[in-house]
Amino acid sequence: MIVIAGGGTGGHTSPGLAVAALLRERGIACAWIGSHSGLEARRAPEAGIAFHAIPTGKLRRAWAWQNVPDVLINAPAGVFAAWRLLQRLRPRAVFATGGFVALPVAVAAKLARVPLVVHEQTSVPGLANRLAARLATRVVVTFADSARLFGAADVALTGNPLRPELRRGTRQDAITRFNLDPSLPVVYVTGGAQGAHAINRAIGDILEPLLAQTQVIHQCGDNKTTGDLAWLTARRGDLPHGLALRYSLLPWVGDELAGIYAAVSLVIARAGAGTVNECCQLGLPALYIPLPGTRGDEQTANARLVGRARGCAILPQAGMTPALLLERIQALLGDPAGLKEMGERARTLAVPDAAERLVTVLLDAAR
């Protein structure tokens, strides 16, 4: 058995799902240790993976009063719970994908003398993975430039795997599901599970001129604080009937994502590890609007890495206005050959056999 640990976001969850699928094909059982409320708590059971939740704390670089109970209560409780699970499950290795939930499991793996493989998806390692790497048997990275940031750790380049079901989507599936016009380009807007408030509002302000030349599938989240879903729904209601039919609004996406990716002409998104990897693996042109203020400006670094290969366009949020966003989208859609070349350049950064490489490292560590 292999235990997978990590989650919280799609970027930390998708690699575990991809590795679990390949391990299952090879007859190797998996279990997942994660948080009670993270994305992994839903996605792992949906994939048929035995899921075990542990108490978790969050690592904060800046001082916050929540650090006190997290450090003194939740983190030790998580380590103890993970250690008990490892004693019972007796895995051959632990695969830590990152996020605050992975660190207690990494510590427990060290205490239980279970080989630990830590995977970093982004170009800038997170704090949890920086700490877990000191306990790891091997560290594996998505981008070669990340290796130097792990110091003396034993580092291998594997890339970041793609969930296999995302390669099986068809354009016709999206056309049928969203009642798309096959003659018009499709733009997919996504801000991750929680949505992206700045992107949501900018898109909402340019719906009419944007939909005059394209059709949009918009995953906006359902953040009750921002109220974006209700606001965008009202904006759609104000559109002429013909244009409203071109706008599909979703709080989140599930199985339909494979079809969306098969049909899309342009992706507009944050630059989190999961989305960037999906676009590179599938050769999709993207306009990235990195989330400002992340640790190490991680999303900007991700976008720039793809940008250096001319595999995307980048629009910093600080300079974004609805008018400028519309101008950039129209310019990109106006050059279909350029979009195709952009997608192919993005694909050069992907490692198509990343899951196989990760499984090889895991089984080597287990031996």
C-alpha cells in the first residue's frame, strides 16, 4: 500500500489522484490522509480511494492569533493521528503532495520510519514542502529550476501528472452539455474552487461585447462574502436573449471539465499549479492573471515560467481593467494561428509521463 497525503487545493490534490490511478492499474492499493474540509475530502472518495481525515493546522508566515491553537494543539494532534494511521495501514511509502495537511503526515512518516516522497508542483516551493523536504527520502519537482531551492535534499525531476480522465474529453461532449455553437470560439474562465473575485467582476463588466464574438463558460465559485455568483447571474439576466445563451455560469466544475478543455479556444485563469499544469499538459493557450500576494509571488513565477516559453499571455491584476481585459481577449482570439502556436509551446513544458516517473520514484523509495 501507498499512502497519499496532502490537499486543500486542486494543485495539491490532482497529482495524488493521478498517481493513485496508475498505482491501481498496477494492482497497488492506496489510502489518502487529508483534512476534514479540503478538496481532497471529496475528490479522493469519489475516485474510490480510502480516505482518512486528521486534525490540521495552517502554517502562516505572518503572526496571527490562530497560530497558537494550530501550533500547540492541531498540529501535534494531526501528527499523532497520522502516526496511528500509519501504524495501522503499514504502507510501503508515503507520497506527500503539499499543503498544510501534508506536514503532520510527513512528520509521522519519519517517526514511523516509512519512506517519504515529497512532490512540489509549483516553481516556488511552499513552506510546508520546504519543511517536509528535510524529512524526505526523495524530493520530486515539476520544474528543473525548483531543485536548487531544496538545498541538499535528494531531488529528482518528474514533472506534474495530469488526471487521466482530463485527456478523455471530447469537443462534442461540451457542445452538447453547454449547447455551444460549433462555429464560435469558446473561452473558459476559471478562478479555482473559490472563484477569483477580481476576474469575476471584470468579466461581468464586459459580458455583452465579449459575447458578441465568442461564447463563455465561466466557473466563478460560490463565495458568499463576495456574492459574485448572484451578481453574475443578474448580469446574465440583463443580456439580450441571444447573448445570454452564449454564457454558461457554473459555481464549480466536475466531470464536465474534460469536455470543456477539449472544446476551449482560450483559458482565462489564475496561475495556480493545477491550472498551469493542465494547460501545459493539454496544450491549451491561456491568459493568466496571477493572484497577487501569494508566498514568494508563486503564481507570477508559474506564469512567467510558461511565458518565457511563449506558452501563455500574462495580465497582472494590478494593471487589469475590464476594458484592458476585453482588449487582450479580443487580440488573442483574433489570431487563431497564434493561439495554436501558444498552446504547442506550453505543451513543451509538460512531462507527459509524469505519473509513471512518480510511481517509479515511490516504488524505489519503498524498496
